Amino acid sequence: MSGAFQWEVRPDKIGVLTFDIPDKKVNTLGQAVLAELAEIVGKLAKDTSLRGLLLRSGKPGQFIAGADLNELAALAFATKDQVGVGVAFGHKLFSAVAALPFPTVALIDGNCMGGGTELALSMDDRLVSNASHTSVALPETKIGLLPGWGGTQRLPRLIGIPPAIEFIASGEAVNPKKAVAIGLAFDAVPPEKLIEEGVRRIAYLQESAEWKTNRLKRSQPVGMSEDEVNFTFAVSEGAIRGKTKGQYPAPLVALKAIKDGCNKTLAEGLKVEQEAALELVGSPISANLIGVFFMQNRLSRDTGVGDANVQLRAIKRVGVLGSGLMGAGIATAHARSGIPTAMVDVSEERLQDGLKRASEVVMSRIKIGHATPEDMGKMLAMLSTSTTTKIFADCDLVVEAVTEDEKVKTEMYRQLAQVMRDDAILASNTSTISITRMAEAAPHPERFVGMHFFHPVDRMPLVEVIRGAKTDDETIATIVALSKKIRKTPIVVNDCPGFLVNRVLFPYMNEALVLLEEGVPMDEIDNAATKFGMPVGPIALQDMVGLDTSLYAGNVLSKAFSDRSVSSRVLAELVKAGRLGKKTGSGFRKYTGKSGKPAPDPAFEAFLGKDHPVIHKSVEEITDRLFLPMLLEATRVLEEHIVREPADVDMGLILGIGFPPFRGGILRWADSVGLDRIVKLLDSYRELGKRFEPTESLLKLQTSGETFYPRPKLAVNA
């Protein structure tokens, strides 16, 4: 046989089907592959000479990555009938695999995801390799879908209802040990032993006839009592709603499919699943989440430069200047990733505070089971401290993380030039100051770059890699690769005021203050934003980042974009009064107790003034006012080539400020709303000035009927 599958029959009459798509790094279940598999299964169903079947991958360390997501993305624009055909075909095929006239075993080495896991579930048993690269998951709910080829029905019958709900609703992968512990796999063995142990398992299943009794058992209802069903699913629904805030429907639809199908026969349950799948496949939320998945994949492969021949510099030792919140976080990120890191500050006291912050990062992970005491020891062993910059003499990279003051920073660069290696890279963690301008004080402008981390560093995945006018490709590519090594997602941004995230965020934050000073209560402003999907509202965010920081950044951006910004009297007066937000216990709200919980502060009213009006606006109007200026700034970033493509904008906002992934980013949100409607909405706010005036690029797309993201070509045969 040719194509994606190779077939052989061993002397013991056990067939081995090897899945290995030519010229592809991973195996995926696209339409052509499924059609080929269906033809093979049809022939095997008539083969009475076989004693069993083993399914394996021909790609070392990779089993099956799941369905072809390019085809899934296209389904967003398919009809319900077309979607139904695709779902039904997968069901029919996997049911045929489950009915083969001999025992079947999947040999899983590497990632087994989505449709690959459902294929394995349709087989009589599963063996996993005990290698660290092996994991098993049904991640469909993470992209707005549910396991639609039998997963919601076969998995509960295999491992039980509660663990199946957790496995499916979370979408998280399990390692080999956990797969065996929950009953998903029979055993975990060395990769080189998979065939041998698979043959042994086939022999046992044949001799004991267990494969037949298991098939019969798993084809029946689970048999939960009504009380058990009501309790189990009510608790699970509450937990899911608490996590998703009702904004991600897929986990709840999957839960309902499990509930409605578990006490039916498997055949009836599979029909329930097919109906449930049609609720999600092709939905806007699913299309957006699949889009986010693709954007993440692109960034994971992106080198940051167009020249594939650029050579990376080796970063074997890193220096961090500053041990404050950001400096300590940056040093910890490198040390946790096994990179020897030197942290420098002006006093031992400040350095001890920095080390304490570093330890707290790892300790917090130990408490939730994501790290061990050994990890703490390894991190601290990689982290050295000093009050002299001479320790940077052997560093390949020095990251400056001192106070956000251009004079202070540039003076430090002149000092660092005396101790740094001549070929080392110098990076600044600035969030607002021009990299091009500061490069004039750096020893080598071509090796000076922005490396903007977000607070808190241990939790925020984004790093903006800022290219100055003279920064060379080698430096950019090196910093991009390093950012990935320390488990961050880098996005390359050309130098401009506010760079990417803060520049696009500023109109949103600014408009919130304008609304507040117009008379809209702060709770209504924040509630509209969180209802839209933001993790916190813009007023609460001001308090979190610090009103002094917000004022300083706002002044920089207001000066740069004066034609579309509005100065805030209230913000300036709060800062002048020492009300800097959560860090001082009061800002727009007051913060009390150990956790610093926000509460209304009557003293704040004085800053608004005695005759300050109270104006109530609809959630829709507040949403328009907050997000339309943000959208327009995003189009300007594209017009000015600050980033290379729309996906950079959207992923920057998702990773940097928690823009709701289910909306796909600000530009995908605009596509979903429709650019005609966006332009009409902007027209209704035109009297508010330039900040609501459509940009040339937006009007061009709207006039031509195009979108920021071209629609994928439909790949479904009706």
C-alpha cells in the first residue's frame, strides 16, 4: 500500500499498520488520510486470517497530532450539512475500526492528540511509551470544539465519568504514568518495546477473549442512577462555568453530550455526540480559537527575521541589571531555564529582596505541584548576585531593567560599555522609551535591542522584541530564540512610542478615563469590559499597574499621538495626592486586607468634583467607546509596518493584556462583527473626534469587501 499508511503482516498473523505521511513532520487526520484509512479498514474487516492489529506511527516521537486544523478552520464557513458529513464520516470510520473481527492495540509514542486519541479509543487497548515526549489529550474544547469522533462517549465508558469529564473539559494532556493510572492505557513501556509488548497484549486478548467482553461492556449504557447523574453533572457544570465565565461554550456542550449519552447504548450515545458537535463546529468562537491556535503555531516557528541564513549567537550566560519586580522576574526566568544568570543592584539589601522574589516564584509552583524542591535548588544554583557590574564581563547578554527614566538608562549603558564584552548583546526592558534613540548611548547600536517583558514576568508569556533603526538581524534572531528557550512567546516589533501592546492598549485606557470624567460610573465601565471578555476592567487595570506608571506612559503616548488622545485631570490629581493604586492601598478604589481586595472609596468622589454628573450608558455603547479606538490604533500599527502581519497584533494583545481569546484578537473581532458595521459604528461617534475616525486601511478593506484575515478555502465535500 502507498500513501500515508504502510501495511505488513507478521509471521504470527498479527498485522502492523504504520501511519507515516510522506514529507510531513507530524501525522494528521485530513480528508485524504481518512479516506485511505477507510479503504484499509474496509479490507481488514473481511480478513479472517488475522489474529490482531497493531497501529503505530512511523515518525519517532510523534504519534498523531489530531485532525487537520486547516480543514477545521475552513469548516467555520461551511453549511451545517457539510459539517454533518465530515462528523458522520469520522464516526462511521472509527466505528468500523471498533468492529474489526480481531483485537486491536494502538502503540502510542509521542503526542497523541484529538482525532488521534479518538482513533486510539476506538481500538481494544492502548500501550504508551514511557518516554517524556509522550502525552495523550483531547484538546478540542481549547479550540471551541468537542471530541466529535466518539471521544465523549468512548472515553467515559473506558475510564469512568468524572475523570472523563476532567480530561475532556480541560483539554489538558496527560503523561504516560497518568494515562495508565486513569485506565486510558494498559501499560507504559520503553519505545523500543512497544511492538513486543503489543504482540504480547494481542495474544492475551485472544486467549482470554477479553476483547470481546470489553467490546460488549463498552457498547452498553454506563448505568449511573438518576441521583448520581444529577449530582455529578451539576458539580461539573458549576466548576466549568466558574472557569469559563460562560464565555466558552465548548466544555459545557461536551459535558451535556457526556450526560445525555452515558446512559444510552454506545450507538445511541454516538448519535448524541454528532448532534452536539454540530452546535460547535463552524461557530465564530471555534473559528476564532482555531485562528489563535494557528497564530501560536506560527509564532512558535517564527525566527523573527526574514533571512533564513542568519546565524544565532550563543547565549550561555546572562546578566540582569536591576533586582526589582521586573529585574528579579527576568533573572528568575533565565535561571529557571538552566541559564547561568548574574543579577546586579546597588545594595545587598535590594539583591536579597530580588532573591526572595525569585524564590517565591518557584515556591508558588511547588505549592500547585508544577515544580519540586529540587527545581528550587537548581534555579538558585544558576542565579548569582553582585553589587558591581564587573560580574557582567563574561555575559553574552545583559538585560537592563532599571527605573523607566531615559537619562538613568543611557548613563548605565555608558558604564556598561566599560565592563561588557565587545561582542555581547545589550537589551532594555523599557516599556515606552525609544530603542532607536537610546541606542545612541549603547556601545554597539547594532547589538542593542528592546526585550520588553510584562508584569508579572513568571505568569505573562509575551516578550516584545523591539528592533531599533540599527539593530541587526543576528541580534533579533538570537533574542527571539532565547525568549523561546525561557518559555516565552516573542513578537518582533519595530520601534515606535508604546511599541505594540501599550500603544494599542492606550486608546482603550484613555477612553475609560474620558467616560469616567463624562460621568459614567467606574463599575459600569469595568463591567462592560469584563462582559466583553477582558480579565479586568480598564479602571481596575489602572489601579493594578500603578497610576503613576499609567500617567507616565500615558503622557509619553499622548505626546506622540496628541491628535487622538485626551488628557485626564483625575488621573493626574490622584497621582499628585499619592493615590497610586493597589500598591499604596488607594487609587480609583481602595484596597484592604492581605489580598488587597478592591472596594468603593467614598474619598475618591472628591476628585470628580461636587457637581460631577452621573450618566448611565448602555453596555453596548461603553463597549464601542472602549474597543473601537483600540481597533483603529491596531490598523495604524499595521499601516506603519510596526509588526509584520495582523496575527502579531492579535497575539500581542491576547498574550500581553489578556484580550479574550474567544474573540480571536481585536482584528478578528472586527472581522466577526463585519467591517461594514464597524465603519457605521465609527460614523455614529464621529463627533468625538479623530480617535473615532476610520483609518485609510480600514476603509480600503471595507470598500473592497475584504477582511483582515482571508477566509480559508473550504475543504469539505458535501
